[in-house]
Amino acid sequence: MLHCTSTLSGKTSSAFPRSVGYSKSCVKATAAKASDTNSDTQQCSTYFTDISTSRRLLISALPLLTLVKDSTVVADEIPAIDEDEEAAFASELAALVPKGASKVFVAGATGQTGRRIVLELRRRQVAVRAGVRDVKKAQSLGLAVSTPGTSAGPVELVNFDVTSDQAALIEAIGDADAIICATGFTPTLQNLGGLKPGAANAVDRLGTINLVAAAKSAGVNQFVLVTSLLTNAVDAGQGDNQNYKVLNAFGGVLDAKHDAELNLRASGLTYTIVRPGGLSNEPPSGELIVSGEDTLFGTDDESGREISRDQVAEICVEALFQGAADNKVIEIVSSPTAPELDRGAWFDI
Ligand SMILES: NC(=O)c1ccc[n+]([C@@H]2O[C@H](COP(=O)([O-])OP(=O)(O)OC[C@H]3O[C@@H](n4cnc5c(N)ncnc54)[C@H](OP(=O)(O)O)[C@@H]3O)[C@@H](O)[C@H]2O)c1
């Protein structure tokens, strides 16, 4: 029986939600008795990567194929696929396969947003390395999932503290080729519930800078960073904005995040910086509003000020799939009165 392997994911086609449709393509290749002379796997892999290339290969192989004894192959049996169909196929496939990521390291995977990012990645069948400070906490949250019949699960839990040295961070990142970072400093008694000046420094400034350096050394392709609205409030003329003043009173967290953003932007890594408004654990109650850098300030005259963590997770993961997300800073909130925003336009800002 034909075994279709995707060169993009390294997994069998059964891992893809639309595998039935793709299998048909592979069966067409088999009908040409390519299996007698060539590798089925190779032929089918080509379908996954580029249907045009596949057709070209098949066509160029025809003279050989017609020499095969008892072959019924004739040129007019090759399925005709028009340009529109090719474009639709390519676009559907692109939506299923992350750009440069076969495995994603989630920093802060036990966090309220982090764990939703893990879930969203798995919904989209992306392998995950979940970076956690406390493995027991992660297990109690149900993050330690394993695949039946295999030793490694789709979610690998790894010890991770963003304040660790480079060697430890590189080890934690492992073979992941993308990172989504949703860490945030924890208010404690020692830092006066987060109000101590500079309390956010170790995690939200130096920690993220540390992780970006490790990502570069580990050969990571993409880095998605969750920060916040108003990280650049002062330069954007919002220094007197009450939201900025109140939020930044927590250990200078917005200033710390802004320094981390600047560092990531200068790092040379492909990045997407996602700045959400106030986070909610409720399911989405409004439509997504995506706006450019320094355009949303959480003021009363703006239509949305909050956003569900579910939507933040979705857009962080989507950034791994859409080239339009590369090297952008986006600001996101949601509003029940906003028009529905097509997923394909999320990063068109
Ligand atoms: N709350 C809001 O309304 C709001 C608004 C805008 C932006 N944000 C930002 O959005 C992001 C996600 O927010 P959230 O509320 O979902 O976060 P959260 O639940 O507080 O989770 C923060 C995560 O960071 C981890 N963490 C803390 N210190 C760490 C360290 N030294 N090394 C590694 N991991 C560390 C925590 O680990 P443990 O589980 O071990 O504690 C936790 O997993 C944060 O950056 C936050 O500042 C929040």
C-alpha cells in the first residue's frame, strides 16, 4: 500500500486533517505505476511541497514509465489541474504547515496564556517543547501529554527558567525551531506584590533578552513575543496615560518589556511582537481588532480594551503560519462591535 510522507512535517500524511484529499493525489501518482520504477514516497512527498513540481516530475518520467511492461499509462491520463486549483491547494497547504517551525518552544507554558498557546499549537498539530519552571505544576495542569505507543509525547516538558545561564537555555530550547514567549514576572511577597521598583527586570527585560540570545545560538528561525499595549507609551506621547502609569507601577514592567522588544527587533531573528490589551480568561466575546504599533492605548474612546487569552494564543500561533506576520509589531484587543476580521488579514497592517 502506498505510504505518503510529507517532507514538510516528517510525519505520515495521516497527521494532516485533510489527509484523505492528499491521499487521492498520491493514488493518482501510483496509477501511473511510478511505484515500479520510482519511490512512491518521493513522488507523494512532492505533492505535499509543490504540486506543480510534482506534475513536472511525473510528466518528465513518462517516457520511462511507458516502457514498463503492462503499463497502461498514457499522457492523457495525467490529471489536469488548473491554475486556480493549484493556487487553492498551495494556500490551503500553507495554512496547515508552519513557515519554518516543526517544533515550537513555549516559554512560560504553565502561564494562563502559555498553556493556551500549547493547546492551540497541538490543535494545529505542531510539536511542542513546553518550557516550565515547575514540572509538577505543569503536570497538574495536564500539560504532560504523551502519544500512545511512543516514548515521546507531542508535548515535551522541559525545565526552564529564563534567568538561567545560556547553556541551560539552549538545552531547554533543544531542537525547537521557533519560540513563543509568554513569560511574565510573578508578584511575590519579596517584590511587594510586584510593586517594588525594578521587580520585572529579571524576567521581562533581562530574561527575555537572555532567551533571545539563546534562541540565536540554538538556530531558532522565528520568535513570537507577547508583551503589552503601552510598552512604548512614553515615546508615543502617552507618558501621562493612566493605564500606562498604573500598569508600569508594577515593577516598571512596561518599560522592561519595551527594552526586551527593542532587543528582539535588533536581534536579526524573524520576530512577531504581540501586544495585547487587558487579558481575560473568558472565551472570546468579541471580534479581534488588530492594529499597528503604538496605535491602541486602552483609552475610553477606543472600542476595545481587553482580549481573551484564547484569542492571544490563536494569533501567536497563527504568526508562525503567515509570512505577513514576520517582523511586525501588532496590537490586539477585541470588541463585540468590531466587524469580523478574516484570519488571512490578521497581519495586514
Ligand atoms: N494580565 C494582563 O492583563 C496582561 C495584559 C497585557 C499583557 N500581559 C502580558 O502577557 C503575558 C502573559 O500574561 P499571563 O497573565 O497569561 O501570564 P501568567 O499567567 O502570569 O504567566 C506567566 C508565566 O511566566 C512564567 N515565568 C515567570 N517567571 C519566570 C522565569 N523566571 N522563568 C521562566 N518562566 C517564568 C510563569 O511561570 P510559573 O507558572 O512557574 O509561575 C508563568 O508560566 C505576560 O507577559 C504579561 O505580562 C498581561
